[in-house]
Amino acid sequence: MLTTARLQNWDTIPDTDYSTPQQGLVIGANYPKPSRASKRFAPPIGIISSYCSDDKVASLRLNRWNVTKPSKGSQAIVGGTNYKKFVKSVYVTIQGVKYGWHMPLATAEGITAGELQRIGVKDVTEADKDEVVFGASVPTPPWAKVIKRTVDPNQNNAESFDYYTTFYDPSKANQIEASGGDFDWTHTKNGRYNPR
């Protein structure tokens, strides 16, 4: 069992009421990940290893902890400009977290920039790409589908319909409910805001 003395250089993990989780609480993200610290103690304890805060790295190393920083950089694809040119990174803000994912350019173009903005989906930029969280299991935003109606005046006003799905900002739920006309949105799946 670890003692307070052995844990004095670690951040204190706050109690969390999972019915009302903390702003900024992220569980299970692929990016970003914190540094990892480890140290060997005398038996029966052995090796202790865990994530640590960046502001604790110096003091941990002074106390002979081995600290390894994550090697993986941001997963953001900004503007679809690299070899993965068929997708771009977007995000919504949920519980203070910029939750990111890769959206196919065909989906982004089909839904249109105006509609994405209306439901709170924003493009990841160079300025904020290091703040965007990818692959989190908590929190996750809600999901919606949209039926897009297009009228072709060159074909006797013939109508065609396309279907798209995407996450959306939960604070924009009223925009989903009030939709209609050429973009008919439907909420299809709740977000996950708690780990339980």
C-alpha cells in the first residue's frame, strides 16, 4: 500500500461526482497523453508506474523517478493538406473539452460549412491543434443524422436526397430540434458524459 510520503510528489486526484463530472475531465484519450513516471522501491512494493503532470516532472526526477514523455504528436489533420487529403480534423466543445475527430471531406462539403457551424462543429486550426483531444471514451458528444434535399432547376426541379451523420455540440441541441427545409436533422445517439 502506498503511503502519503511516497505520493507527495504526485498530483492529488480529486474526488469526482460522476453524475456531474468536472469540466475538462477526459478518460481514455489517444491524444494528448501525459508523461509517465516510474520508480523501483524495495520489496514488497516493487516498481510503481503512473501518469504524471508536466509541472511535477522536475521534482519527480530530483527524487529519482524515471519520467518518459509521450512521443506521439498531435493527430490533427488541418485543412486536409497532408497525405490524408480526403479527411480533415474537426471538433466540438463538450464539458470544456475540444473533442476532435477526422471528418471525410465529402461529408464536410455535403453538410456545408454553414450547417456545421450551426451545430457547433469547428475546423481544427494550427493555432488550436494541440488543444484538441482525440479518441476519448469520456466525454463523447451526441450524434445526429441529416437528410439534405437538393432541387435541380435544370431537371424540372427534381429533388434528390443525401444522408450524412456527424457528432454535434450538445449545447446546439436546439438547432437539431428546430431544423427542417433543405437540412432535416435528427438526433440519433446520446453523448457520454460520465464514465459510469
